[in-house]
Amino acid sequence: MKKELRKELHQIIDEIEDEQVLYILKEDLANYATTNMAKGLSAMQLTQLDKAIEQADSSIDLQDWESFKRNIQDKWKEE
């Protein structure tokens, strides 16, 4: 059954011509695959992953590209 279902899905994907639809499908499938990848992680690894995601979502300790470049240039000028 699983093999047939995969075959059908491959056929459907092969018939899609709209590039935007393919990108949306890819994004959805990648999110699903990433979620499933977490199933094999230990409790500590899941905690670390959750913290990293939370940090990225809240922008803690993150800079935009322009700020980063200014900081590097300022440090370079000081030396």
C-alpha cells in the first residue's frame, strides 16, 4: 500500500507544471520531514533544539546584516 501511494504521489508531482505550486509543496514536505526527524532525538537534544528555535524566533542575540557589517568595520578601524 505504501509503495503504491508513493508511486501515485510521484506521478502527481511529475504532472505539476506550475513552479510556484512545486515550491509550496516542497516547503510543506520539508517542514513535515524536519518534524519527523526530531523523533529520534534524545530529551536533551529536543530541549536544545527548542531553545535554538525559541532564540531564532525571538531574535535574541541576532543582528541584521547591516548591523553586523558596521560592527565588523568598527572593530577593523579600531585595530
